[in-house]
Amino acid sequence: MTTYLLLFPFALAWLVTLQGVPWVMQLGQRHQWVDQPDHRKVHRTPIVRVGGLGMAAGLLLATLVLGGMGWIHSDFRLTGADWAIVLGGLGFFAIGFADDIWQLPPLPRLVMQVLVALGVWGLGVQVEYLPVPLFGAVSVGWLSLPITILWIAGTANALNWFDGLDGLAGGVGGLCALMLAITAMLQGQWVTAAMALTLSGAALGFLRYNFPPAKIFMGDGGSYLIGFTLAALCAHGLMGTPRLMGAIAPFFILGIPLLDMTLVMIARISNGKSPLYPDRRHLHHRLLARGCSPLMTTGYIWALSVWTGSWSLVITRPSLGWLCLGATSLVLGAMTLFLLRISRKDKLQTSYSA
């Protein structure tokens, strides 16, 4: 019965977002809250960039209903820390929404993100355990504050940097939330699972309008909302218990965005540039440069995200995890061979033309 109840907030968030985004599109066009094309972007015409407003509405309404469900079923009773995640998500959304409208400089945005992360840490959203080789899940003690701030701000910006193609950040965020929900459910963390499914519903509902070719962008508000909520749910849920499976699972679930951000920052620093310097070093840029279409690139990174997330299921429920991992490996393998073929064909054409 509890498992079936999880579907209600998911469906509600999906439906509210689905119905709300057209209104947001009209609002954005009226106020000219649009994203202009440039040399780093794929789109060639201005597109409304405040779609995160529709996701925020769907996520908030569904979470309020989830809070009411807690009075009926004790497994879904939200704590103060759970509500802090909601408030923090709205805070990160507000930072991104302001940037979408007024183009805030990077440093003030980062400072505001740190302040919001500090606030939710004080309300109980804390990374308490980290996986350490040979030692298992280790308590971080007084380091919880800086680690939590780094984890939340880092994940939020990782998702934001992934918002470079139609449907990419929304799809990756929705799939990561789905993998988090399944992992949390298997570990008996029903509130974390329900809130993650709510986020997944909002993200997937938004994809109806953001799938290539996109009619609207989620903007920084949407990507910050997804990134913060994923990070906070992992911190308070999976990383808040002394179980090794819980401490290590978030790094599998969020592996692709976090790895992409880390490698890009290392490359920028090694070239003597700021880690926040915008360029075309991200995974989706590299795949496009190899001749992949935007749609193929998006689908490949979606599959890659599910593949890494499947490892969180392997360590939690091996039978289910290996099944999911095997199926995803087949899809990912076929797509990889296709991409290699495209890349080889592109190189041959280039050599012939030369």
C-alpha cells in the first residue's frame, strides 16, 4: 500500500507542471524573459528561459499534499528538516530566477547559495557520513558544515552546467531523482523516496515542452531547484545514516554531472583560467564536436546517467540492480558503437575533404 501511495505526489507534480508551463511561456514572452543565442549555445532563436517557475509550482503543491498525507500514513510524515529542503529549494530557485531575469555575476550567486546551504544545515539537512575505502561509512563530525555546503552548492551548479542542450538537464535530473527514489525506497526511507519522486514528476512533466526542439528552457532557476533538491535529499536521507550503502549511493546516482563538473574545472584551472570560466569542455559539447546530433547526445547522456545510477541499486538490492545495470549496459553499448561509427565517418570525410 505504501509503495502505491508514492505514485500520487509523483503524478500530481507531473500534472501541475504539465499544465503550468504553458502559462509560464506566455508570462515569459510578455516580459521578454528569453534566452538569446550565442556562440556557446545550440539554439538559433530567442526562447523563454524561466520554465523553472512551472516546475517549482508543481513541486511545491505536490509536497504540500505529501505533507497532508503524513497525517494519514505515518511513513510519509515530514519532519522539520524535510520542510527545510522545500524552503531551501525555493531559495535556490529564487537565486536562479533572479539570474534568469537580471544576469547576476557568478560570485554573488555563489555567496547566496552558500548562505542558503548554511541555513538548511542549521535546520537539520546535514551530510553526516561519507564512504571511506577500508573504513566504510565514516562520521564527518565537525566537518559536516563545510562538506554539506560544498555538496549542496557543487551539485546545484553541476546540474546547472549540464543545462546546455534541449532536454538534457531536465532528463538527467528527473532520472537521477527516480534512481534516488528507488534506492531510498529499498532502504526504507519513504519520505526521501516520496520527495524524490515528486521532483522526478516535476522534471519529467517539464520535458513535454523542453524535449528537442525545446519550446522553453528551465533556466538557472529550474536547474538550481533540481540540483539543490537532489543534493539535500541525498544529504538528509542516504548520507544521514551510518550505512555504507547509503553513504556511497549518491555518488553513483549523481555521478555523471559531478564527474563532468570536476573534470571541466580541473581542465580550466590547468589552463590558467577560472574554474567558473564558460567554455565548451562539457561532455555534451565534446559529443557534439564528434558529430553527434543534439538529440543523440541528450539520449546518450540520459542512458549514461541511468547506468551509473544503477550501481546504487546493485549495492542496495543486487538482484534488481544487476537487472537494471545489464539492460542499461546493452542500450549504452549499442549507442556507444553507433557514436564511434559516426565519429569515424566524420574523420574520414574530413580527411577526404582535406
